[in-house]
Amino acid sequence: MPNPETKQLEISLWRRITDHLATLFAISTVVLVLAPLIAIFAYLVIKGVGSINLSFLTQTPKPPGEAGGGMANAIAGSVLILGIASLLGVPVGIGAGIYLSEFGRNRFGDSVRFVSDVLNGVPSIVIGIVAYALVVLRQKHFSALAGGAALAIMMIPTITRTTEEMLLLVPGALREAAYGLGVPRWRTTLSIVLRTATSGVITGVMLAFARVAGETAPLLFTAFGNQFWNWKLDQPTAALPLQIFTYAISPYDDWHRQAWAGALVLIILIVAAVAAVRLAVRHGTLGGAA
Amino acid sequence: MTGPQRVAGAGEKTGSRVSPLAGSADGVLRDRLFSYVILACALTVLIILFLIVYELLSSSQLAWKAFGWHFFWTHDWDPVNDQFGALPFIYGTLVSSLLALLLAVPLAVGVAVFTTEMSPKWLRGPISFLTELLAAIPSVIYGLWAIFVLVPILRTVVQPFLAKTLGWTGLFEGPPYGIGMLAAGIILAVMIVPIISSITREVLVVVPQQQREAALALGATRWEMIRIAVLRNARAGIVGGIILGLGRALGETMAVTMVIGNRPEIAKSLFAPGYTMASVLANEFSEATGDLYLSALVEIGLALFIVTIIVNAMARFLVWSVTRGQPARGHA
Amino acid sequence: MGVGIQVENLNAWYGSTQALHDIRLNMEANHATALIGPSGCGKSTFIRCLNRMHETTPGARVEGNVKIGQLDAYDGISPTLLRRRIGMVFQKPNPFPTMSIYDNVAAGLKLNGYNNRKEMDQIVERSLASSALWDEVKDFIHKKSGASLSGGQQQRLCIARALAVEPEVLLMDEPCSALDPISTGKIEELIFQLKTQYTIVIVTHNMQQAARVAEYTGFFLLGRMVEFDKTEKIFTNPSDKRTEDYITGRFG
């Protein structure tokens, strides 16, 4: 007859085993998830670093099959397109965020919030289609402007929501202090509220920027890509993610190498841009300020 | 409030002191201008959505009139003969996304459970940070890595192994190209783990500590406590996170396009190449000749748009119901 | 010099709730008037009606007559311009955290378009001196932010900020309730000195404070002004029983 005590212990043993197994499973998931991350960065560095040289950064692509050449125009094109996107998207996003925080505690504000969240979930390729219809068809060209517009549309919802969030964190007491001094509402909102929330708002903008900087799909039929330099707003323009894509799916080994290099440059530029802005914001604040 | 309407300025002496702000403007006009500009910005958000819906609907009219509902269950994609059926793409999108979910959910939930319930405190930050870093990698770089690292591994090691062991299921037969549905599913899984994991973490953290303590006090092991007190409570939110991940997978374009093979065929085996809705748009939109061709593609875009909106809405509702969304904050 | 304030038939609402009923009051120039009463009696609402801050709450409404000196506060002048003639100090010190001490004091001037740099330097120094803060901060008024000061210093900074625009009236809504006794003492001293130049209306929970600082005191209860008289009389020989009950501590 099994001793009731040992039976008790047996149950405990099984339960302890499952407990350990669960822990083991959880740890292995962490390993499995972090492995690709490490692998991707490792490959980026290993395969990319060797190909980043002066000619890569300063030359335009050579015809397929010829060795050499670079992605200089793609880097420049990305800068142009992202510049247009920021010019269009950042003011609108911040403005909408200001509306939601300072004027928007009503039905209309709720609908803007809702639509903003919906826009966030729209696949980027669909936004490319819409930008194509709105800009490319009108201009009768692929263009940097169309690419910038598509990316701007993607930036706006993120910037709107984070700006609203940051502005709501500014205590009402500061607004009251400004009103009490006879400062009109527009001045209070800009010079006091927005000013106080500056670092948070900028973080939100950089988040949106970093997200669209690597986007390829919406550029496929807006900016379209270009083998040469282009600074005009109404002509097809190269972009770094586009170039990486084109090279990666090509049959040429040399282009594959350059795709890795381009990918590494892309990541470095995104991280550098975000870090630079973070530093600038921190430098601008006073000793003891929030 | 009757009385003679005279407008007093800031300089009107109410007493014997003259203020340095005497004669300053009261900014009423600027206030009005400011509120108009701000309102316009908010309206722009609504207008953008309106434009998206309008363009998708109007540009797909041609294809809709030509094919009607049949568009979505015919599988003949023949641009040369103006025959367009979207079934292969719908199939490809669904299968790749579901495969991605199958792989991603256990991983994501595992990571979330580890970081919130099991990990030592000092490890939590770094793991969360690294998982978020996964979310920041651009899709095209995932695709790049998938083509040159993942696919060769699949072709040389994984697929032969699967064919040998699980080939009888019919899911793993055919030549091991490497490229195909399996590769797409795997890279998609890596890409959606961060979002599922972060939502799961959010809803796990919200579970009250008393629930955990009650289970432990009854003599539960840590895993039993997690299973009974934490996961069960956070169920709705986790499902919401999963659905959000699904939404992300459905719309993902670049990485999938680069490894799925881009062949509009429906096959049972995961080794076979496929095609998704997003991929066909990426590959064929800029080369579409003919209005019907373009319209058919836009109609696919419209379908993708509607599906992702519905999926995302469901997901957000579920997550909101667990965490009660953003607390309604007035000015602090 | 300050000016007198006349209030007649003042009624105020928050949405559909009436917060003030037919307030009638005369506050003398260059004197301090204290407003006392239990929580929720309307004294804060009242002073916020004096500089039209009450209107900034959504759904708030005011009716009645408020005259600041010769100026009709609700007729013929915009709230923004009115508020530049009246200074306000709030319960919890609220300096602007992203601005230096100098910029905080100058905020009322700068944000309203005043840009005479030399004059501004003088005004800032004068205001900080008037609020007994100059000596403590003069070495770093440009370098440190307004929020880096202690609680009592912050409140004096807010007073300096209010004084910089040279108002005739200074409204103070429980200015010491968030401060320690020593800072409170310093600010009460300040009020004593400021009285000679400004008309001060101070809302306070602290009856001893009212007795110390103000020549006149008004007792508010449930949105009505029950009694208004010289402080001495209110505290030694009040006419209304409700006043007597409050000051002897039977409620509130």
C-alpha cells in the first residue's frame, strides 16, 4: 500500500518538474527571440563594414555587372525625402496634438483620436498607393514630393498622439499662472505649455522619424528610385531603403555586398539622428529644470 | 452687463501707476487665428483618412464592376488576358500570417512571462530594451538578412530535416528552395514578436499582486501561480496583443516580398513559393499596364486596408478592456 | 498706489451649480483684505472672479458688477488686458520650470511683448527686491531655473513675477498653505510691506494669519458673504452668530 506521505511527495515532484520545465521554456524563448537580433546586427557589421568606404559614400551606382560605385545618391535622396516628410508631417502632427490637448475634450477631439489610431494601423504599402493617386498621378512623375507625402502621412498619427500625451502632462497650474499674468491663450500654449513639454514632444517626433526613415514600401511607387543624383521635388529620387531592396533581390554579388553596406549605413544614420536630437534637447535645458 | 461700450486698453489708468505694459495689444485676433490653424491641423488628420478611403474606393471601381465578389475567390491572376482573381494572394497572406502567429505567440508570451514573473530585476530592463530594438529594425533589413542568412539555413538544414521527419503531413514536401511560405512565416514571426510581447507584458504587469500572492499562499509552484493567477486574468489582453500582431503581419510587405517567392499559386506545402496581397502590390503596382490591371491591384489594397482596420480595432478593444486604455487625463 | 475694489450683485456658477450668491463688497485701496471661511465656501471662486480667472473653467459663468478702481472688469475690457492690471499668487507655487529665475520674473513682460532690455533688468531687480528674494538669488538669476528654489523661495518668486507688471491689485489665494512656518512668516512680513503700494486681497484658511496681516476681513459661508468688517471687530465681536461659530472653531 503506497505510503500516503510518499504519494504526497510524488505529486510534489511532478509539479516541481513542470515548474522547472516552464522556467526552462521561458528562458529558451528569450534566447530564441534575442538570437535573430544578435545575428542581424552581427551580419550587418560583418558583411557591411568591409564595403563601406569613401567611394561607397560618395559615388552613384554603376551599371549592373560593373563593380564599384556607391549609394551616395540614395543617402542624399533619403535625406531629401525625409526632409520633405518632416516639413509636412511635424507641424501638422504637433498642431493636431495641441488641438487634442488644449481644445479637444469633446466629440470632435475623440474622433480625431480614433482616426489617428486607425491611421497608425494602415499598412504602409496602402499609404503608398494613396500617395501615388494623390501626387504622382497629378504630377505625372514619380517624385521626392510624393515619397515625402507618403512618409508624412505615416508620421502624423504618431506625432499627434505623443504630443497630446506630453502636453497633458504639463500641470494646469502653469497655464493658470500664465493666464493670471494676462498672457493670451495662444502665447500661453506655445511659450509655456509646448515649451515645458518640449523634450517629450521632440522624443515623439524622433520616434516617428526613426520609424519612417527605414520604410521602403511607400516609396516603391512614389519616389520610385533613381540611379543618379536628384534634388528636384518632382522627379524620381533614390532612397537608401529602396536601394537596399533593389540590390538585395538582384543577381549580382557586388550589389549584394553593397546592400549590406547600405543596411549598416541606414541603421547608423537612424541611431545617430535620434542620439543627436536627444543630446541637443538635453543641452538646451537649464540646471535644475525638469 | 449693460453700459456704454467703451474698450479700455491696458494703459487705462485704474490708479496712479502706469504699467510697463501700457498700450500692449490684447491678442484676441491672434488667439482666433491660432485656434483656426490648430483646428486645421486636427481636421487634416480626418481629411487624410477620408482621402485614403476615397482613393481606394474610386480607383478600384473598375475592377469591382468587372469582377464583383468573384474577385476574391477566383485564383486566376493573368494580367496579359485581363483576368484577375485575388484568391492566391488572400491565401498567401492568411497562411503566412497564421504561420507567423503560430511561431511568434509562444515565443512572445514566453519572453513576456519571463521578464515580468521570472527574471531577476536587473535583467528585465536589458531584455525589454533588446526586444524593443527588434521592433525598430526596418523591414527591408529583415528581408536582407532573411535572403542571405535564413533562406540558406532553411534550404540546407531545416527543410531537408522537416521533409524527412514530418513530410508525411503533406506540409513539407517539394524541392527545398529555401525561399517560400516557410521562410516568409519565420521572418514574419521574428518581426511580430516584439509587439505581442510588449502588449502581453503590459497586461501581465496590471494583474494585481494580491492575485499572485493568493495563489502562492495556497501552495502553488511559481509556474502554477503564473498559469492560474496571472495568465488567466490577462487572457483577454494577451489575445488582444496576438490579434494586434496578426494585424501587423497582414500588412507587412518588404521582408515577405523578399523571401516568399512571388508566385501566385495555392499549394499545400510550406516549401512552395507563394504570394501575399502586400507583395503583389509591391512587385506589380509600378509596372501595371492598363487601367483594369491597376484597378485590380487597388482593389487588393482596399481589401487589405479593410481587413487590417477591422483586425486592429478588435485588438485594441480587447487590450483596452483589460488595461482600461489610457486613463482619461485632464491637466495634471 | 493701489486702487479700491467695488463688488456688487456678484453671482457665479460652475455649470448649473451656483457657487456665489449676491456678493457685495468694498475693498479699500492700499489695505489688505482677508477672506476666510470653511472649505468650499466660495472664497477662492470669489477672488477668481475679480480677475476673470473663473471664466477659464469650462462651463463657468459670472454675473454682476466688479469695479477695479475706475475700471469695469466685465464691461469694456478683455479678460487678458484686465489680468495684466491684477496680479495673482496661487496656493501652490507655480514658477515656470523651463525658465530661469530672471525669465520667470520677466515672464509677464516678455510674453506680453515688452522687450526693453535695460528697463527689464531694473524691473526684475526691483520686483525681486520687493518680494525679499533679491539678495538670496542675485548671483544666479540667469543660471538657475525657477523650479530649483525651495518652496518658500518659489512662492516669493511667484510674488515677484506678479509684481513685475506693476499691478494695482494683488490677489493671493492661500499663498502660504503649502509652505512651512518660517517661509509663511517671511511672506506675511512681505504682505505688510506690500500693502503700502498695492491693494491686497488674501484668501486664507488660517484665521491667525488674517488677524496678523489684514485690516479688513470678510467671512464667506456657502457662497454668501456673511459678514465684512474691520478684522479686529470680526475676531473680537462679530455681529453674526455664524461668524462667531466659525472663529471659535465650532465648525470648518
